[in-house]
Amino acid sequence: MASIQLEKVSVSFPVYSASNRSLKNRLIQSATGGQIRADTVSQRISVVEALQDIDLDLRSGDRLGLVGHNGAGKTTLLRVLGGIYEPNCGRVSVEGSTVPLFDIALGMDQESTGYENIVLRGLFLGLTRRQIKARMDEIAEFTELGDFLNLPIRTYSAGMQMRLAFAVSTSVVPDILLLDEGIGAGDAAFLDKARARLKHFTEQVSIIVLSSHSNDLVRNMCNKAVLMEHGRIAQYGPTEEVLDAYEAKHGTYNKDRSKLGGDEAIAGAGIGRL
């Protein structure tokens, strides 16, 4: 059974030559991102504490929405769950296969062909070569890239590369889906296919973690929510309680999705920004 457990997880990044940065820039970063402190060994090195003491327990059936301002730690948390970032301290336990639908071009090589990158991206997602080979024709057909698949992807436009990465990433249904609403998948004609594929995809996974700036999207898609502030969990609980507290504190409300129903919201998650 799929599960996610985090205990006292913290992630920090050193910032070298921090003494050369202006006080104004440091104040701006402090207001919008994680906490900034001086390194205990060398005062010339600052450390950005992107996540601090994160505790989380998710089980099969959970749909968790991550909300908060830019730099609050939402994407960093997704990357920890996806195994991209190793925490400095704390324990991370993820049971079940995981597909990250963010930074979806990770594991792709600009000098390799489209077909070769299908293999590379598939291996990055944990598929075997046999599984990739069995899905190769379906992935190639979904991309609609035709003969371009025989060319190095450095010759592709950004939209073409996104099509390829998206097709591979959604070719197998995982136990856990990590989703950022901000990914794109190409031109308008391709978006309809991508939305339908993503809707089918999300209906089958056991756990979803969604990072979003749309409160209505989180309401329609998630049964739990986490409010992130400066790398910490400010509130964790039922979606409505967390969003009500967030909106009361920050006066935020995303009207763009206020009329979306559940299916439309799911179809729109992760797809639309080019």
C-alpha cells in the first residue's frame, strides 16, 4: 500500500559569497523565501533553510494540496518526495512507485535523439528496458513528433521537448503522483489530449501531492492541504480549514477557477502554461 512519511525533515542550501550581496536583496529573499542564517562555521557563508522540521503522513486515498506564497517551500517539498533533494536531516519514507510531473525534463539528454530520450527518461522513472520497449510505440504516437524522434532533442522547441517528457512520464500509472500545476505540454491542439490523459492518470493513483496557487483547484482536487510559510508547515488539515485560514490571512482568492467542477479542475491541473 502506498504511503509517505516525513519526520523532522529539513533542507538547506549554502549561499557562497553572501557578503557581497546587498542588504536589500537579502531582505527581499527573507521576506519571500526560506529563512536565511549565517553558517555556524564561516560567517561569510549564508544558508537558506528551504524546509524546516517537516512532518507529514499520507496514506492511500490522500490528495494533498500544497499552498503558500512563492518561495514558501512547496516545490522543494515536492523534490524531496520525488527523491531529487536529499534532506540535511530527518527521515523520509516513501512506499510505492512515484512519478514527478514537475521538472519533467529531468533525465533527458540534449544530444540524444527523441527515441533515446524515451529510454533515458523511462529509466529515470524506474522502468525497465523491457517495459520501455513495450510502451515505445504508444509514447511515440502520443507525442505526434513523427520523424523528429530520430533527431537530437537540442533541435526541438521547448514545446516539443515538453511533449516528449510528458508522454513518457504519463505512460505508466504510479502509486504516487507529484504534480505542479505550472507544467505545459505544447500547443493548444495537443493540450486537449494532454488534459484527457492526465485526468485518466490522476483517477488511478493512490496518493496525489499537488502544488498550486489556485485555491479552487486545491478545493476540487484535494481532501487535505498544507499551508507552507518560510519553509515550515504553518497549518495542516482538511482542505477547507487550511484554505479558509490562508485566505483570511493573505486575502487571496483565485477567481480564474471559481467555476470549475471536479473533473474540469483535475483535467486542468498541471496543463496549460506554455
